[in-house]
Amino acid sequence: MKNSMTFEEQTEQIVKALLFDISEDSQNGCRSLELSAGSELECDAVAEKTATTFNPEVIAKTLQRLGDQYNEDLEKPVQMIIAEKNKEVMKFREMADSLSKTWSRSQGLEYERAFLVVTVKLFICLAQRAPSLRNKTELFTQTINENPEVRNYIEKQGGWENLQTGTGQNDA
């Protein structure tokens, strides 16, 4: 089934699911798939609007597993983003790109996969350390949507719903 949502709309739904998982309202921490009653209704509405293969909660979990692969210290980059009042999106994008290039070279990963891994981890760390930026979903959405290489990478896999979690070149 073809999904009727645009890539940008899907990315927005995924970010909302990521934010829900890392919010203080989530009783079981970042890894809970359980939702509050209100969230279930919202997710049901999303599910009706999208094809059965697109599930933002499952994709958010996949992205979290990807982000878990990045174990570098993000305290300094996060503080630099927080310090850039009214320029957080631009600074976030620059930081994600820089860290991704460094990590992809050191780990022998393709840039696009490294970019996704680093962007997710950076977004989660920033949301946890700066609650005032937690609802700035454009930090993540614009960074992904406006990176043609990463967008192409996701679309070549068949869309968000086919995103793989491994970091190796021969992922199944």
C-alpha cells in the first residue's frame, strides 16, 4: 500500500513519537511503547490516515536504537546549540553534519547512516537537557527533510518504514 502522507509529514509524526518516548510523561522511560489514552486516539487517527506499514512509534524505536549506537560525548555540542538563541535550528544542523562526517570517517560508515544516528542522538540529548527546546520539532524535521542525501537514503530503502537498525554495510 502506498502511503498518502508526504515525507515531511511522516518525519513530523516520527519526531512527535520520539518526543513522547523521551518525555517525562512516559512512565517506562524512553523505551515504552505504551501510550496514554489521549495519545492512543491521536495515533489511531494517524494510523487511519496512513498506510498500515507506516507506524511512527515503531520508526521512533528504530531511530532510538540507531542513536544508541553513537556513544560519543555530546555535552559540548548540546551546550553550543542551547547557547545559540534563535539560531538553534541552524546550529543543530551544522553540529549534526560535522559530527556525522567525523563519525562516519572514524567508523567506516556511509555518511547518510551516520547522519541519522548522530541526529537522533543529538536531538534526544538536547531534548533531555533543554526542556525549553523540547517542542522545537523543526530541529529534527528540517535537519532531515532538508538534507537531500539522507532523504534519498531513506527513500531508497522504501521509506521510513523500511529503515534498518544496523550500522554495517551489509545490513539485512
